[in-house]
Amino acid sequence: MTIPAPAAAPAPARLLVPASALLWGLQVALLSPALAIILATLYDASTADIGWTLAVYHAGGFLAALLIPAWADRNRSYLQILLGCGVLTIALAGALATASSLPPATVALVVLGGPAGLGTTMLFAHLRDAGTTTSRIVGTRAIVSVAWVGGPPLATLIIGAAGGRGILAALVVIAVLNIATTAAMMARRRRLDRVAAPGPEARAPAEAPARPVSGRAATVLVVAAFVLFQACNATAMSFLTLYVSGTVGLAILWGGITLGVAAALEVPALLIIGRLGDRIPHLRLVALGAIAGVAYYIGLAAVTEPILLLALQPLNAISVAAISGIGLALFQDLIPGAGAATGLYMNTRRIGAVVSGPIIALGALPLLGQRGIFLACALLTLAGLGLVHAARRASRARASVPADG
């Protein structure tokens, strides 16, 4: 049964999802760059301690992103878990503020921080479950990117003024706002369900679009491709400033300017590619993003002047928009269960961040140097493009086999 949508939602209702995306994006954008400083200042953690704590924390987040979204799919309780993420964020801030040493803080990060970090995952799963279009999902992803433009600078200002506990207090304020917006979305969803139909069919999931690829082998190939894409993106983002100052020979300020330009271009790129995603197959847009990524990494390996460095950033924006925006929608098309699909996509980012370490280590080899890091990224992105093409071929081959009987 198809549920008729209301003719028009009131303006405050239309702002609920954008506000939620901005707040959840801001929560992560505040905590991620500040967590190492929190561990060092509140618990006197050494560099090695911070490294191991962050590794355990991210491992806990990886497991949470596998288990909790799958449970949400079975119970169709995305907004309820989103509300729980806000509550757990408050609990995490309280636990970190009162912990007397690093071990209990680490336990709090794993037990509370892992599930609390699933806010954006549950939000996008809710949008998918509600039958939201690709353009709106990618547009919502663009709002998360806006939060990342302002989040890290805001985190440094708060730390400078109030220290690590100041960040924890800010997280509590954001979590309270997240709880309020989620509660409003839940109330609106209940009203829509009552208007649509009284029976269980009122919560029937939206009809799923045709899957761009089918079969276990094709799915594995797409997931592997995105791990490579995410690894190369993580490498470029984390190493660019050092590369610009150490190898290209520019002032370190150019690294910050370049990252700022990249973040600014990412938002309109996401909006544009999201609209294209309603009309053009998602795999084709992902392939376009991969080609742009290959060109970008080759350009980085050859760059010698700041103007060329900035001129390359539109290619980077296209690549990031395709991988982070259309990629999310692609996984939701590909994998049954809105929560499991979104959680698996988010985990490709975590695995990619781990893989970026060995890629960066290639720069220590005398025959390659730091420029070789980006040549390796170009080759790996090209390999990811080949995996996407192989997934399409495997899917077509599977579809051409007649069913028995």
C-alpha cells in the first residue's frame, strides 16, 4: 500500500531533518579533532596511550555500526535509536568528565561512545526507510559537511577558552538539542502514521528501487572498491598539509587554505551530484567520481605551485561528493536494510582510514618519496574503478542466467 504524502509540511517540520543533520555533524566534528587533546589534558595520556585508546575506540565503533543498525532494521526503530544516541552522548560526556584515569575513560568511549557515534547512521537510515529521494539524502549529507567546515575551528576555540571539559560541556548542549529534534521527528512520524492509515500497513516500507547490482560477489566487489576509495581520500586529507610544506615547498598556510577550499567546494558538489542521482544510475556517478579522483591524485603528485594546488580542488570535490554522497545512496540501494546498509557504508570509511596508514608509509621509501603516496592513491582509485566495473559485469552475468523451473 502506498502512503500518500502530505501536500506540504509546515516550515518548522521541514527544518527538522536539516537541523538534526547539522547538529549530529557538529557533534562528531567537535569530538573527533578534540578527543586526543581531551585524553592528554584530562588523563595525562602519552602519545602511545592516545594511539591505543583511539584504536580501541574506533574498533568499538566498528562493531556498534555492524550490530546496532541490523537490530534497528529488524525492529524499524531508527528514530528511537537516534534518541538513544543523544542520551548516550550525555552519559559519555559525564563519564569522561568524572573519570579519574585513562582505563575507565577508555571503557566509556567503547561502551558509550561507540553507540553514541551512530547518530548520522540512524538519521540516514530513517530517511531511506521513509522513502526519501537520492537528492534529499545527498543534500542532507551536504549539511553534515557544512558542520565539518565550522566544527574543528569551533573545537579549538572552546579548548582554548575552557579546556577539555569545555568540549564535553558543549557536547552535552548539542546532545540536548539532538534529543529535542529527534523527539519532534518521532512525534511528527506518529501523526503522519495516524493520518495515513490505522493498520500495520501504514508503516509499510517504501518500495525499494531496482538494485544497481545484485549477487553476493557483486556486493563484495563494491564494498572492496569503496574501502580503496575511502583509504585514498583519508590519505589525502590527513597528509596534504605535511606534503604541501615538506615536499612542494610552500608555506604550511597553503595546506590549511587548500583544505578549506576543498571543504567549501564539497557542499555545492554534493547538492549538484545529489540532483543528478535522481536521474543517472548511481554506479555511473561513482565511476565519474573515481575518474575525477585519479586525475586529482596524479595532479597532486605533480603539483609545484599554489595556483595549481587550488585548481585541482574541483576534481577533489567531485570525487568526494560521488564517494560520500552517491556512495551512501548506492549502499542503501544495494544492501537490504536501511540501517545495515548505512552502517556498512560508514564502516568502509573506518577501514579506509586504517588502510591509509600503510599508504602514507610508502612515502618513506627512497624510490617513491611523498609524491609516490599520491601516485599510489591514483593506482588504488583506478583499481577501485575496476572493481566497480567488475561488479557491474558480475551482476549482469548473474541476471542473464535463467532461473530454474
